[in-house]
Amino acid sequence: MFDLPLTELIDGHEDLLEQVVAGSSDLAVLLDEQGTIEGVHLGTSFAGEDPRSWIGSAWEETALADTRWKIGELLRKTLDEGVSDRRQVNLLFPSGAKVPVRYRAFRLPHCRRVLALGLDLRDQEALQRRLVEAQQTLERDYWRLRQVQTRYRLIFEVASEPLLILGGPELTVESANAAAVVALQAPLAELRGRALRDLLPTDMRSSADDALTRVRRDARATDVGAEPLGLDVLRLTPLLAGAEGAVLVQGLSSAGRALPTRGALDSLAALEAFPDGVVVTDLQGVIRYANPAFAEFVEAPLSSLGGESLDRWLGRPGADLAVVRSALKATGRAKLIHTALLGDLGSELEVELSAARLEDPEGMLFAIRDVGRRLVRPAAPAQSLDRAVESLTPLVGQVTLPHLVRETSGLVERHFIQAALEVTGGNRSAAAELLGLSRQTLYAKLRTHSIESGETESD
């Protein structure tokens, strides 16, 4: 620290003080205790600006209206405590330029004047803007990758040929499609983590080991005879060269050798052209894949759907998705749930929604059909809740208010239980989840209100 007070060190060296102020800030403003500007110094970043019109004006008037209050706080704190915190203020220069500046103010010794030093934040603001744009680009690329991954999974699953993906240092099974599960007669959980030779008949193991060695060494596809599996060959194709590269194992019959992936590609093209909406989500309902028909239903660009929750467009937010998840948890599928899709442009489309659970990766597959034009027999109208409550009005004066409240509460409770059962198609487990009740509590209320759900106890 300095041996002498700083004021004594600076005394007689005012030029040095000016150089220090100019070198440590882009903008310096000298004020009296009322906040009137007495002098202004601009650094090189403000070359071309003429601040003389500021002299004699209130400091607050140099800022845009939305940040003038910050200047008032800066001045008050500086006069009270001698120094202020750093605050960002948007300045309006006489040329019309709007510039973000970070101010810090100091009370000068032996007087009530204030010196405010400001830093030009335009470069920092531009850097932050580029950072945000880069983040947004990364987000878009991430969701494009998710779309590609989902399409790959769809192709992988719908392929008619058995497919295995081997990976890791030991080339063990990482994924298998439904056809491979059937061909190898083992569930997916048992296939994962096992070596290829352990899944094959004894007389195929040696040739399969040799083929894997050649695939890694030469980075070229190799065929292995597979008659014991009821196939012509197993084709081993490197997906990535190198010691850690994955290998695709494809079972081919004579009917499938010419165009091994044609069926998968046609299936994906069919999904893209399918007139009903097809959506794949994770277990929370966040969209991984959607076909053009769904994008048309919800009046949104197809590229913007990835990462959005399907619940955003469902007619009963929070309810429809809860019903589907409950049904999938119980039976693995949900069938013909009547609801609506609310488009981004204000349309409302009546739809039927069916869903199935996906295992690898875990998620939900939705099929959504427009039923707005379908002719249906109108259901018997339910009792109006308003009419039911109005029926209690004549009892005013005949029974006590607590009794009327209990009766009304019972009618409301019965109405919403019936509505939940109607939404879930009589599924009491789903209705209980929708209402936030346990199954036992819902059963008790069904008995209390003598409501028949049409669902058996085993369901």
C-alpha cells in the first residue's frame, strides 16, 4: 500500500490523474451533487461523438428511459457511501447512438462532486449475442441429430431381416431388432452384452470369429454361411473402422440378398407419406420424431417439433398424456382415446389417439387419426352439472347451509369422477391417476356415489 495518503501523492500531478481516468475508462463524467454534468471525457471507442450538449444537463437525461432509475440510484449511493456498485445503463448519445455502458461512480474528496467512470459494453454485448446464436445453432443441430437417430431406430426396428449391432472392445451385442430376437429365439435383455459366437450354433462359431477378425482388419463386409439359422448368410459390415469400431450383423435369405434394406427404406417412406399422424416421444412425452401429417394437424413447421412436448397440442393438457402413460404402464398399449389437437393457428381437430410403448430406446409411439368428419352416433347426454346444482336451490331455507354445501360437493365430485371415467374409457387405474387419487380411494368414492365404471376388478 502507499506510505502517504493518495491525495498527497496526486497533489500537483493533476495531469497524471487525468491520464489515469482516461486510461481506465471509455467514458468519464464529472457531476455536482445534484447530478448536473459539469464535464465529460470520451475515449477512443466514442470517437466522432460530441458530448458538449450534455454539459449543464441532468445525468439521468443522458440515459434511455428504461435505465434512468439506475443513474438515480448510482448518484444517491455515491453521495451517501463514497462509492457505488457497478450498474449497466443504456446511454443515448447526441448522434442518436444507443450504447450499453457499465458505470461506477466515486465521490471526490474535500467536495461534493462525483466522478462517474464508464466502460463501453458493445464488444461484450456482441460477444454475448454470438454466444447465444452459437447455442441456438447447437440446439438445432442436436434436435436434427435426434431426428436422424429416431429415423435410424425406426428403420432398424421395421427391417424384415435380423439385425444385430456389435460394439465395444469385445464386440458384444448392443442392439437387436425384432427379427433378430425371433431368429435367435432369445429376448433382447438376454442378447445384450453377449458375444456373437455365443448366440450361434457350434458349427458356425469358428467361421464367425474369423469373419469378425477380417472385418476389423480389412474394414470390409464379410459373409458367413448361416444355414443352421435358416438363413443364407450372415453379412458382417463395419460401421466404423478401427479397433473400437461397431459391426452390423445382417441375416440375409435368398429373397433379401439383392436389396437387403429395401423393406426398411420403404417403411420409412410410408411413414413420411402416411395420412395419419405418427409421433415418437420419450417417456415424458417429448417429441423425438413426427411425420408431416402430424405437423399439418398442429399447424407447425415439421422442423420445429423436435424437443416439444406432445402435451402442448393435446385438447386436455396434462390429462390425455397421463391417461396414455397409465395405460402403457398397465398393458403396454392405449387404444382409440378420443381427444382433440389444438393447432398453433387456432384450429381444433377431433382425433383418435392410439399408442404403444417402445423398449429400445424407451419411449412411446403414437398414431393419431383425424375423426372430425366421421359420422358417429351421438352418445346419451350426461347430466348437466349446472342443472344438478340448480336442483338444490329450492332447498334454501329448508336445510342448513352446511348440508347444502355437502350435497353440492357430492354432486361436483360425482360429476368429475364420471368425466374421468369417460375420458379413460372406464379404466379405473387411469382415472385414479388423472384425478390424483389412489385406486382404493377411487373405489370407495365409486361405491359412495353408486357409480358403475364398466371395468372388472381384474382390470
